[in-house]
Amino acid sequence: MGSACKYIEFDVFSKESAMKGKEYMELRKINTQDAFAQWEYTTTLPSDENGLTNPNHGVSYDEYLENVLPTLISYEHPVNMPEWFVPETYYYLWDEGHLVGEFRIRHYLTEALRTGAGHIGYSILKGFRGKGYGTEGLRLTVQIAKSIIPEDEIYLRVNKDNIASQKVMIKNGARLAGEDNQHMFMRIPK
Ligand SMILES: CC(C)(COP(=O)(O)OP(=O)(O)OC[C@H]1O[C@@H](n2cnc3c(N)ncnc32)[C@H](O)[C@@H]1OP(=O)(O)O)[C@@H](O)C(=O)NCCC(=O)NCCS
């Protein structure tokens, strides 16, 4: 006999919002209950925007349910992945029933990540940009990352021409730690 009481766990980390006019915002870990909204986000997100890559652009809902979603969920505890693969957890930013952004946390640095993409990658849905979601979403993500990563600082990389993302980082306490021709390397202390 199964239990009469079903409990759905969403891994909600915060219902607080620092944004004016936003009464209810949360970061939810990727899950099967939110499959449709997560698919809509994933299939719409460009394949490469400012260095944030998405191999699942244009994926069908069936393919997402069958392969993509289980794969993305498995990244938190990878099995049969190459040695270089670092555990990565996907979170989605929700505001009053709307999925508005995606935030990915890589759990520790390898040499490639240290000199490359760092710990966190993020994006906000096109129609919702410029409203403070990126800043608030990174704030919530940094709170979680601080409890996951072993390093003393959170490493981030941003293209030199991506002013919006630079502002998002700086408003979350990031400092410039280095640069190359195309990128700025930013760090947020833990
Ligand atoms: C970068 C990104 C996440 C920013 O999200 P967002 O929700 O628009 O960010 P916010 O609304 O919190 O804006 C942060 C700041 O950037 C500014 N900004 C937003 N869009 C901008 C633009 N196109 N050009 C210049 N500044 C911009 C905002 O005005 C704000 O600055 P302010 O506080 O001084 O007014 C979003 O543009 C995005 O998803 N871009 C594509 C993917 C990407 O670049 N990811 C980051 C890779 S490092």
C-alpha cells in the first residue's frame, strides 16, 4: 500500500525578495514537476549568448522529458561522465508563477574552470531583462554557492562587452581579478 499523503519537494531556498514591487521570488532546483516551464526556457535559450552555451536550444518537449531533463538532473551527482566533468546543479528563478531565469552552479574548480567559466553561469528570459532579475537571481545563487563550493571566492567570467552582466556581478560584490582580450575575470568573496 502506498502512502495516502503525497509530499512534493521543490528545494525552495528563498522566498524573500530584495526587489521593489516583487512580493514572491524563489530559486528552485531543477525538478520533474516543473518540466514544461523548464523545457520552454531551455528550448528558447540561444545556443550561445555572450559565452553562455546551451546545447539544448530547439529541443522538442518529448526529447526534453526523455533525455535532456534526466541528464541535467544527473549533473548534480554525475555517473559515467568523463573525469574532467565537475558536478553542476541547475536552478531556476521563479517570480509569482513565471520562470524568468536559469542559474547553474559548478561545485568546485578545475584548472580549466579556474582560468575559464568559473563557478556560476546564468541567463534571464529575454522579455524579463532589465528589471533586476539578474541581480536578484545571482544574489540568491551566491547564497547557495557559498555552502557548496570549497574555494574562498566565487569565480565568474564575463565578456568585456557584456555590460549588463558586469553590473549584475558588481552589484553582488564582485571585484575584478584579471582579464584577457575578450573577458573579465571577477570574484565574489565568500
Ligand atoms: C546578463 C543578464 C543575465 C542580465 O540580467 P538582467 O535581469 O537584465 O539584469 P538586471 O535587470 O539585474 O540589470 C543589471 C544592470 O544591467 C543593466 N542592463 C540591463 N540590460 C542592459 C543592457 N542591454 N545594456 C546595458 N546595461 C544593461 C541594468 O540597467 C542594471 O543596471 P542598473 O542597476 O545600473 O540600472 C541578461 O542580460 C542575460 O540573460 N543575458 C544573456 C546571457 C548572459 O549574458 N549571461 C551572462 C554571461 S556572463
